[in-house]
Amino acid sequence: MPRFRESWYIRCGMTSSGITSSILSSTAITDLAWTGRHLWVATADGGMTRVADPAGAPVFDLYANSLRSANVTAVAGLVSTADDYARFLQMLLNGGALGDARILSPKSVQLMTSDHLGDRYGSAGMGFGLGFSVLEDLGARGTPGSEGEFGWGGAYHSTYWIDPAEELVVAYFTQVIPAAGLDDHARLRALVYQAVEDSAVPLGIR
């Protein structure tokens, strides 16, 4: 696994990312990962409250335990920072390259961000590629964006998306579970696209 880290984390400048617990002792992640087992949950009145051991979130213990071991799993163990993750997303936006580092071929990124499920995905206007949801029909989805946009989210309400048409990367990190009833994702999307004044996507009517 160290060779895997050297092969592209370092080449992308992701110096605070890693898959073993040793990364925790050598980066800024230390201060973030072990501040206590607390999460924020949404309350019925629309507010937020901080809790320890939230009901319905057993995955938190599994994830925390994975950070303490050197085991690699498909769902936990990789730790990073917001800056490093943004660099990873920028690499995807660039078609698999960042600076002088070529991590993926452009055709690999194209395949990963193409719809592979068709109508089987079951979300209006959306398809699903190799690890990403993919926007196929802007009108059918009904929220701001660009066709060809791809992204995904995290268990604790984080989300990201990449909009190649606008050369845009958005990464939004939270620590909230459950998050039912929150509209921050929709508000974030609206604010981002309201700030785009010179769109790369031509309007149908001028």
C-alpha cells in the first residue's frame, strides 16, 4: 500500500492522504479525527444538535476502528483533508491529470463518468457510471447544473460534484446523520450556479 500511495497520492500533491493509521500521526488529520466521538444530527424543529454515539449510526464505530488498524477495506480506512480531496476532484475534472502527473487516461475518465445503467438507476434525469452519478437530462432532474456533471456523496451528508462544462469542482463536507429534512445541498447548488455569470453552456434563446 505505501507504493500505491507513492504512485499517485504524492504525484498529485495529496501529501496528507493515506490508507493506514500511520498517516494520522503525521498530518493535520490528527486534530480532526480524534476530537471525540461526536456528530451533528438534525432535530425535528429544523435545528441541529451535537450528540455522541448517535442512534442508527453503527457504521461510525466500524469506520473509527478501521482507522486504528492497518487493514484496508472497500468502505473505510482512507483518510484525507479537504484540500487533498479537492485536488483529487480537480484531477478528474482535468481528464485524469493534475500538473505534470497523469493518473488516468482521458478515455478511462470518460468511461467512468458515462451512464452504465440507463433507466435502471431510477432517479429522474440521472444515470450511474463507475463510481459516480451522472446527469443525463438537466430538465428531468430539475435543478441547476450541466449535462455531463458527475458526483456522489458520503454517509454523513457530505457531497461533491464535478461540472466539466463549467470547469467547476464543488466539495461540501459535513458530519451530520441523520440528515432528513435538510435543504443545504439544494441551497448550495443554487448559490453556486447563481454565481456563474459567464456560462460555458450556450443558452437556447438570447
